[in-house]
Amino acid sequence: MNKRKIFNDPVYGFISIHSDLIFDIIEQPVFQRLRRIRQMGLADYVYLGAHHTRFHHALGAMHLMESTLKSLCSKGHEITDHEWESALLGILLHDVGHGPCSHALEYSILSDVKHESLSLLIMQRLNKTFNGALDTALQMFNGTYPRRFFNQLITGQLDIDRLDYLNRDSFFTGVSEGTIGSERIIKMLDIVNDNLVVEEKGIYSIENFLNARRLMYWQVYLHKTAISAETMLIQVIRRARELTHAGIEVFASPPLSLFLKESVRMESFLNDPVYLQTFQCLDDYDIWGSVKIWINHSDFILSSLSRMLLERKLFRITLSSEKPSREFSKTIKNQLSTFYRIPSKDMHYLYIEGSTSNAAYLSQGTGINILTKKGKILDIALASDLPNIKAMSKIVRKYYACWAKEINWEPASL
């Protein structure tokens, strides 16, 4: 069987498969599952073209990793065939632990379990299946491999993950401000003492990269309408879980049913393989298939929120640098109570307050290092002559309040 297939990617063109092992990993059901998980959650409620998946992103990141390794080798850095393949596997599988709807339900379906931790568990399981062939890829992913730059390429302030998702998300949303010169950035990368650095002549490309990331977060990822839609989906899942725990029958696919009935923590995955096996069967289709059924549930809150979400009758939302005042919250809650006539204990499903934050660049830990022409290595915040780079390192926090609209509850045909 010919395993050197080619994917035609709308962002980069043709993407080739480096080895038989990588082809076999892509063929695994746990990786094919990424076809059924959207990269940007519910962003298509705002940007119509945002239907691309984690599968697209994983292959695109693998392609950029290959381009990066070629560039580094052209500068005299030796990378063995095994390291090359392992680096490709590390970036290919970096998001394999994502749950349905990407980040939207990361802390709703599970209890304080990060997708990175599940990616690691799934990679370890694949490693057993392939008789240790992913040992080095796991070390690179963990940051325990001696040549540190491999881990920095997989997870860091200037990693391949970010290079792909900024270009890809910009492409599919049509937000041109997020476009970055990934090819030039890759050409400017170098290695000093096994650490990733950027040649000084690439400093303006890095500045553009950081600025594009900041703009994409506030304009796309943290767009207030997307926050509203994701908040509603979280409330739907929470209500379904509450009803399930109360012994009320709630339709769900078998994988989703398990995570509605139980509060699954990291210990659950570590102690019982059933949880990881079940999680690997969970995707966006489980969520949306259930939401379509829930519009006919006898519970008013579950059915109402589900219908509102499906029909895009989204919560109103305010986004501000200050927390909503008590007077504001009280006024909205009183209006909702009058209109919907639900118990005060359930008001938190219709009125939600929260916060969101963003820092385009964090210099702590694995920062972005610039290699000057004099051979010095400086953090980008010190090397750049633009003051906004330092400003980007500050965490910006915004507070939001969102609440249900007054809508017509007449049944709609789906």
C-alpha cells in the first residue's frame, strides 16, 4: 500500500506524508476524530467560514514543522531522521486530546482537565500500540528531550502551533489582520545552545506576529458574540448534567452520557482506561445531536436554551474593563424573573457574569529570544525598539455579563 499520500490544503497547498509511521498515526480513529472537532468552537456564529477542524490544523502544523526542520538543517544543524519524524509526530498530535467544541467545553464536560494532559495520555497509548515508536516524540512533547528547541517548536511563545492557527484562522474567518509571514519567520529561526532563537533581521516579522495574535484574540477568539454563544452552550451542558444527577432522563449519546453522569477528573483517566476510551469517541456531533433533541425536553430551561442556541437567539452581552455593578445585575435579574417566571435558584442559567483575559506575549519561561548581529541573545521585549511589545506582555482582562433575550417560544420546525 502506498502510504506517501498528499493532502491538498487550502492554506499551504500540497502537504506530503513524511513516513509510513506518520501515515499509520493519521489513520488511527483517535486522530480521525479530529475531523469532527471544529478548530474555533462556535466562532462560525460570527465568522461564517470558520468551519475548519482540528484535523486541518494538525496537518498544517506538521507541514510547517517540516519546513522549519528543512530551514534549520540548511543552516548546518544536524537533525537525524528519527528526530525529524519524532518532531513531526509531536506537533501532529499536540491537540489530539481536545474535547468537543474545542476550548468552549474544556472545563464543562470534564472537571479541571486540560487538553494537553489528555493529548499526552493519548500519545502514550498510541506509543504502546506502535511498540515504542513514539518514545522520542513524547520526550519532545514533554520537554524532557535533551535538545530543548524541539519542545520550543511544539509548545512555546513562537511555536509551530501558533504559526499555523493564526494563518489558518485568519484565512477561514476572512480577518486579514491575523495574517502573518510564517515563511519568513521560519527562515529567520536558528538554534544556539539547543535553544530556539530568531535572527535579528527577523525582528519585525516577530513584532507583526505578536500584534496579529493580539488582534485575533480580541477581534475573533474573544469576540463578544462568540463569548455569548459559548456561554450558552456551557449553560446547556450544565443544565443537562444537573438534570441527569437529579435522576431526570436526558437524552445523550453513550460517550456524552458518561460525562454527564460523572464528574471526571484527571485521576479518573489515570485510574480507569474506560474514561480515555470513551473520551476518544466524543466529538462535536455528540453535542449538537443532543442539543437538537433537548429542544423538546420537558425541562423549560434546557429546552429553551437549546432552542435559542440552535436558532441563534443569542444572549445579550456587555464587555467592559470593569465588573458589572450590583445595581445593573439586580435590574437585569428582576426583568428576567418577571418575564421567564423561573425560580431564583435557576436564574444563573439566564444571567451569567464572567471575565476573559489575553496577553499577546509572556516573556516568563520560554520567551522569544532574538540573536543580535553581535551574537547577544535578548528577549524580544528588550531587543525591540517598539514600546508596544512591552505593552503586549501585560495581561488585559475584560469582564462580561450576558443574559437571555425575550423571544417567542413558539416551536420551530428543524
